[in-house]
Amino acid sequence: MTTENKLWEKAENTVFDGQEQQMTGEQWTTARGSWTIFPQLCKGCGLCIERCPTGVIRWASELGAYGTNRVTVDPEGCITCKICADYCPDAALSVVVEERSRSAKT
């Protein structure tokens, strides 16, 4: 599994101050899906770090949109449980679990 992250842009149809907003997220592939942070939304509260059951979320070297710390993840250890995204008050995290097809047992 590759641990390199992919930068991608998600165009939103949201208009703020007369301008269309565009969000840039950093996405990592995990064993069961993907983990994405939107640095523009992260205020650096650290709730995700406190709640992560595997301890793979940590402070990033780059600052977030408010000039505060922001987070990053070690995708190798992420179990894609979504607890971090559930506790994020600013929806700065997105965790997607890929649905796997179940093989029929005979």
C-alpha cells in the first residue's frame, strides 16, 4: 500500500462574499478507504488527536487556515473508524470506508 498523499481539489458551489469557494484537501489511502483533511477548515482544536483510538493523528508541520496548528495522519495505522471526523467541530476531516463486495459462502 502506498503512503503518499494526493492533493486534490473539490469545487464547492458555495458562494462567499460574491466568490465561489474552492476547497483543497489532502487525501491518504488507508487499509479500508481514505482519510482527507481540508486545511482551510481546521482550526487546530486537537479533538481528533484526543479521540483517535490508534494514535495515528498528529500535528502537522504546516499551519492551518487560521495560522494555528493543523493535523495529519499516518495512513498505515489508520483503521478508518471515522471517530475523528465525528468529533471534528468544523467538518475539516472526511473519512470514507470503501464497501467491499462479500463473496458468497457455499
